Amino acid sequence: ILFENFICKSLTYKIYKFKEDYEIIVENKENNFTQFVLTKEDHTIGNVIQTELLENNNVIFSGYRIPHPLKPYLHIKIKTKSNTTPQNELQKSIKSLQKKLETIKKSFKNEMSKN
């Protein structure tokens, strides 16, 4: 993962590039409140991540929006309690979702092998 740091209007941005055309931009708004901008994602992943975050007791607020339907940006806002950071809670939520999806995949394969 490559990332760059730079300051713009007192906001800290980090850009994580996973592939040439996919990135996550981290905008630190204030302590324990961050906006993540994911490129090339839509309501499907936004809703799932938001729901998973809201099940977390360390997350005070989680919301997502797509600013314009013709632009490939998904904004996820997270506010956490002071004992953690939004980045940590986002990572925990994604790992939890991966475990849940793996469980569904195994169940599906087991059911399909019975037939």
C-alpha cells in the first residue's frame, strides 16, 4: 500500500492506493472524527460498512453518502469514543465483515455439496 501525506486547509489527508485506479482518502476532521473517501464503490458497500460500524460500541456516529451519482466517490464518516480512532474501528468492521462473508461462503458450499 502506497500512501502520501499532505496538509490542505488544516485537514490531514492520507491517500492509500491499492491498485492504479482504487484509493481511500482519509480526511481527519477533528479528534476521533474522520471522513474516508472510497473511489469506485457504491451504496452496496457503503450500507454494509455503515451497518457494521453502528453495531460497534466504540462508534458514536457512522454515515455514508454518495455526493453525486455520476462521480465514483463514496464518503464514509465515522466518529468514535476517545479510547480509539475511526481508522481502527473501520479496520475492525471490515475484518468482521470478512469473517461473516467467509461463514456465509462455507455454509453455501456445504449446502451445495449436499445436492
